[in-house]
Amino acid sequence: MYGLILLSYLQCMEIEQYNYLKGRGAQINTSNKYLAHTTVYEPDDHLIAEDYLSHPHTQYLIENPKTIINEVPSPDLGIMHSVNPYQGCEHGCIYCYARNAHQYWGYSAGIDFETKIMVKKNAPELFEKAISANSWVPQPISLSGNTDCYQPAERKYELTRKILQICLKYRHPVGIITKNALILRDIDILSELAKLQLVCVYISVTTLDEALRRTMEPRTVTATQRLNILKKLTEAGIACGIMNAPIMPGLNSHEIPDIIAQAASHGALAAGYTIVRLNGAIGDIFTDWLTKNYPDRAQKVLHQIMECHGGTLNDSRFGTRISGEGKIAQQIALMHKISKNKYMPGRAIPKLRCDLFTKNGQQKLF
């Protein structure tokens, strides 16, 4: 049944008339369910369509939100608050759950997500204002939780660096997850935070297969570079772990032991994972990408993902949406546990301190 749906989907895709977008993850712009009107290119508009779909250029759009600290109500996650200086991500990871959020801004979760990057230029000021308020209770904040805080835009705008400087000024605990080597630029601030047990870093390592990475995460650094990030941060005294995520059965699930072994040898103290879930528009975007890059196994991979989520690609159920369910999910969980026990015995990331927090950035006098 799903094979027929997949075949019908492929036959209807207008994108097939254009060349494959090298350097981009998504190959289509899915419709935005929040918009009453959608741009559709007719055959006579082939020049406009070709320029838009075959040569998408990255745009930085300046935003000035009223708040920057987001409450994370999910019981599946250990974090309660996050800060995202950017919306949209040029890394172009095909599986990214943050793609759906781009629709709230009036854009597509597909190509738009990778090319229309919203820069929250007042993020540092909003962050300092929030944590200096009398009502603020210090607690670890995740940088980021939605899109990568060290994506290419950070090189120009330095919003993440400014936020880290504020964390050091106020002695505020912060956690970071990234897959970009740009984090090494801020090793001076991170090492000072680490001395006070105020920071931990998770590096996302999805695959060691460079061919898979190039298509799946086209504008990210290689696995070798990510392992080098772990090594350099660890040598600087910064507590690091990895997120072996997301796990996609039939694509990268077999790599779990090797990834954890390599991460451990480069200093990682912990390893987490999630099983991919393809909610909303991501299902169409991922299916399109998978059938174009791995047509020989597309149906098998999709069926295995569905087996992990109660027979559907879309899983929003608390408790199962991250770890999955069924035999395949159980096998993945067991492989991950065995690998951690073998390569990371007795390791753990120290709990971040909240007792050093100083209101208004004033250090305590002793």
C-alpha cells in the first residue's frame, strides 16, 4: 500500500524537471498549511521556477523578537528552557524536526528552511534582560534546542558568542548542542565557564559515512572534524558528549557501535540518541530526498521507520516519539546501551552548577 503511495508521489513531483540541488538537503518546497495562498509555477514560468528551485541563495532576515528564552514543556527532554538565536538553518539536515517551525514564519519547511535564515539580532540583550530580572531562577539553558547556534550565520553575527559572554558574566549554566566547528572560536569563553562547572557541550554525530553525510547534512563539517572538536574541547577541560541522532534504521543504525567507540576515544563522556520521526512536512521532504538518493532501499527504510512509530512516519506521542517502539527500536536501544557500557564505562557529564549565579553580573564578595 505504501509502495503505491510512494510511486504516486514520485510521479506527481514537479521538482523532477529540475536538476538535483547540490549543497542543499531539501529538494522541494512543501506547501505551508498556515498560508491561504501558495505560489505555484506553471510550465510557462520555467525560467522563474528554475532560478528559484535550482539556484536558491541564502538570505539573512533580521528579526527583533520580544522574548528569547523559550520554555520547553516536553516531558521527554531533560531541559526546561532554550535559546535559539537563529530560525532556519543553512546546514540543511534533511531530517531536522525544526523545519516545521519555519512554517509559523510564513515559509516552507523545505528549501526555504535552508535559505531564509532569520537572525534574532537583539537576542543577547533580551537574554541578559531576562536572567537579570528579579523573578528569574537560575537553571541550565540549552543553546540551541531548535536550530544550530553555530550555523554559518554565527560567523557574521556572533550572537551565540555574546550570549556565552553574558553567561560567564552572570555565572549562569548553559548547555550547547552543535555540529559546527565554529564552536572552537569560543573556546576561550567555554574554558572559563568549564572551570566553574557552568557548561557542557554535545556534538551531533550522525554518521561516519562521508557519502551519506554529504547528501543528508550537506553544509555541515565531516565526522572527522566533529571528532576533532570533541578532542580539542576535552583538552580545554570542557565536558563533552555526543548525540548520535537521529538514528535512521537502514541508513545509519548499523554505525552506532563505531560512532560511540570513536567518540569515546576522542574524549566524550556521554552519548545520547533519538530515533528519527518525520512529523508534518518533514515526511514529504525526507521521502523525496530518500527516493532520489537511495531508490534501491527507500521503501525498506520508510517501512522500518514506520515500524518504530506505530505504523506511521508521524509520531508526536510523549514517551515513544524519541525512543520509538517495537522490535527495531528495541534492537537500537540495546545496541546503544551495549556500546556505551563497552566504550564509556563509568563516564558521565558533571551536573551544571546553579549556585554560582550572580544577579546583575555582580560577583559575590568573600
